[in-house]
Amino acid sequence: MAYTKRPDGRKFDELREMEAKVGIIKNADGSAMFRFGDTIAIAAVYGPKPLHPQHLQNPEKGVLRVNYDMLSFSVTERKKPGPSRRSQEISKVTEWALAPVLNLDNYPNTVVDIHISIIQANASTRCAGINAAALALAHAGIEMKDLVCSVSVGKIDDKIVVDLIKEEEDYEDGEGATDIPLAFLPKSGELSLLQLDGRSSIEKLKEAIEAGKKACKEIYELQKKTLKKVGKE
Amino acid sequence: MIAKEKAEEKEIVEKKGANREIVIPGETIVSGSDFLPGEGTRREGEEIVSLKFGLADKSDRLIKIIPLSGIYMPRRGNTVIGRVVDVLFNGWLIDIYAPYSSFLSLKECSKFVSRNDLAEAQDIGDMVITKVFSVKRKGVDLTTKSRGLGKLENGRIIYINSNKVPRIIGKEGSMINLIKEESKCNIIVGQNGVIWIKGNTLEEEIFAEKAIRFVAEKSFIEGLTEKTKEWFEEEKKKSKAEKKEVKKEEKK
């Protein structure tokens, strides 16, 4: 049977309900929350601040460090707390997704720390994390040439679907499920993150990227709206 | 006549509001070659694009961004309040709550200090008011060779976000003078967001702190000085009522 209906009744190109907030953590220099349906990510930015040990310092520009963490209560089965192979990988790809927009040339020998915590997870956690981190970086007053918007696109059987949930990721009939997290720089449309977990033809991948680009426009509008609202209430 | 003046005033305020609007990184502020890119902006072809999140100031030909949040970056000539974190053989290491460590040299000290006992002048944990003398690639140099600079005795220290300092001071010091007058305290505001308050009594100091926190929280509102005046009136009424109650209880 072909894949014709999504488990939560959304259209194939429809995102889950989104929500974003800025300035949620008082002690951080910048902070934000981003939610895709049941997936909630919070990001806190600290710095630029002195970097120790000294051999990690870069005298040309500031260093970006990202720490992604899924909290133990974020999933139905308790997750063992602490770093794992998965969280290390996601920290690294998030860092690479954010680095192209950031300008830390004016802060040599310093570090900008981003801590992303997933407080509730239902797939697309790295995408929610990147969206929250981009907002938090802007809120911390760091020079950026653009924001970053991220969305996960999937190929379920032979259909291209935007913003996957856990149930869809585990779909096994037909061609099965392929998860493609993407991150865009909204102004130029450049890709800063592209991962692919599963199998896909080149044509389908191109189709997926186009679908992701379209969805990211919606995310960008929300990020813009959220930042413009700061200090107006 | 008065009504007309008021209307004009309102117009100016509104214009000011129109000149300042929140921008996000990557947003085009204005386009055209009449404008020059200032701090936090850059030119991309015809357009001037924001690089930071903050208020865009379009009142001049030079477009710049006034940041709303973030850390303090030291600049030459800033008066800052810092904490002594280490005493070295020829000076002091001072934490001015910036990303770089800052150094106050013995040579830059205004009064005579014995080379053998630097801790006598200011020891670890002391708060000092200093001026930023130079900002180099790696570190900041400070000086106390000016009137009013040096170690701070007594009083209390409060910390606010450094981006709110201009609002605390107000136009030509209007806000800080108002707070000083109302609370009868001596207040020094460092550009790094560290504030020193010294009053005759503890109550006065706490009152001044409350006022500063109020201003920092409401820093987005237009006509803040007026609002703060109103706030002071209300606080006075409250404290009077409290005093009356205390007296009544004493009588009982």
C-alpha cells in the first residue's frame, strides 16, 4: 500500500505547529526556545568569553563551541544522561551549520559557547536545535550575516514529506523512510547542513531540497517575527 | 498655544520612534548610495544590511545599530568598575566583566604605592573604578590617573546589562541625576554595567537600587524619565503609608 496519509493528518508539505521565544534564560548572554509540535529545543549562548586552556585559542578569530544534549526525560523511555556518540555528532554538525553566518573576527582568543537542550523530543531535534541556536546567537548581539533555518525533510516510501515525526521515521513499508535534515541561509538560499539517513535517488533528493527551501521560508518568517517582538510587550 | 507645542513635541517623538526600529541580522535597513554603513552594518551593493540584532538608528546619514543585549566590549576612554582578581609584581589583574583580562599597571596608579606591598593599595576582591587606557589584541590596559578614579570604599555594587547603561544615565545625565536626587545617594555608573551606590543609610541604598532596576527593566519605553518621575511619586506615597502604619503600631 502506498503512503497516502500522514499519521497526524497533515498535508505532505505542511509543518507542525511552531512556536519561538527569545530571552528565556536570564543568566545567559542570549537564549531562545524553538518548538516543532512536540519537539522542544532550548538554546543558551554564553560569550564571547575567555577560552581556556590556552592552546585551544585562535589568535585570528573567536572559536564556536556547540553542545547538544537530549535530556533524560525528553523521550518516553528514559535516556541515559550525558554525552553519547549521537550527541557528539549532532553537536559537530550544528556547529558547522551555524559557522558560515557567524563573524567572530572581532573577538580573537575567545569562545562562544552554545548549549542546546532538547527538553521534549519527537524527531527533528537537531533542526529545532539549530533554529533555537540561530535565534539565541542573534539575541546575544553577535555579528551574523544572516539567520539559519533548519527543517527535516523525509522520503516516506516514494513521497516527499516535510517535518517528520517519530512514527514516520520508523515507517518500513515499500521503500521505507529516509530522513534528510537540512539547514539553509534564508537570504542566499545556500545549504549549511545536509544529512541523509536512508536511501534516495538524486532526483528525489533534489525534490526534497526544494521542499525544504519552501518550508524554511515559513520558519524564517517566524524567527523574524519573534526577534522583532523583543522588548515590545 | 500650549496644545500646539505639545502636538509638535508628539510629532518629534513619533519621528524618533520611526527612526529607530528593531532589525535582525541580514535585514536590509535602507537602500541607496546616500547612506553610509556604520557600526553593526555593511554595504551589499546598493543596500545597507544589518549584521546585528538591535535598534537601527536612521536619524543620520550614517546608519548604525544600537545593540539591545549581549556582552560588554571595552573601548578606549570608557570608565569602568572592576574587581581585583590578582596582585602581580608590577600591577593588578582586574576583572571588568569583558571577554579579555585587563591589567592596571603600578605606573598608572595615581598615588604612591610601595613596590614591596601592592596589596596595601588594593587587594584581591576590592572594587576599583578605572578608565580604559588602551585596548590591544590580547588584553586591556587600565589607568586610575584621573580625578575620581581609584579604589571604592563602602557602598554597594549592583550589576546590570551594559547595553542599558545609556538609559540609566539618560540624556545629558537626566536620569541618573533624578535617581541621585530622589534617593540622596552617591552613584557611579561604569560603562560595563557595574554600578556603585553609596548612601547615608541602608534604606537609601536599597531604594536607589530598586529605582535603577526599574529603569533597566523598562528601558524600551519612550519618555522614560517622565515614567520614572511618576514611579518615584508612587514609591514616596507607599513609604509614607508604611511609616504611618508603623507609628500607629507603636502607639498601640
